[in-house]
Amino acid sequence: MAACIVIALGIFMMLQPFAMVLYTYSFATMLAGVVLFTIVSKFPQ
């Protein structure tokens, strides 16, 4: 669940028109979310 929130936060950061700093770190945030999701999805339930 946390990985999905991080990915959504990265998308929000990329699409917002207000702060260039948020846009700058949006790709790194999305990438971290995708890596986290990939790792977590390998865990058994």
C-alpha cells in the first residue's frame, strides 16, 4: 500500500504546476515507488 502511495505522490509531483523543486524530484520519487512495489510484491502473503 505504501508503495502505491509513493507512486501516486510522484505522479502528483510531476503534474503540479506550482513548484519546480517538486517536479525535479518527481521521477526519483516514482522510481523509488516502483522499486519498492517490485520488492514488496515478491513477498509471500
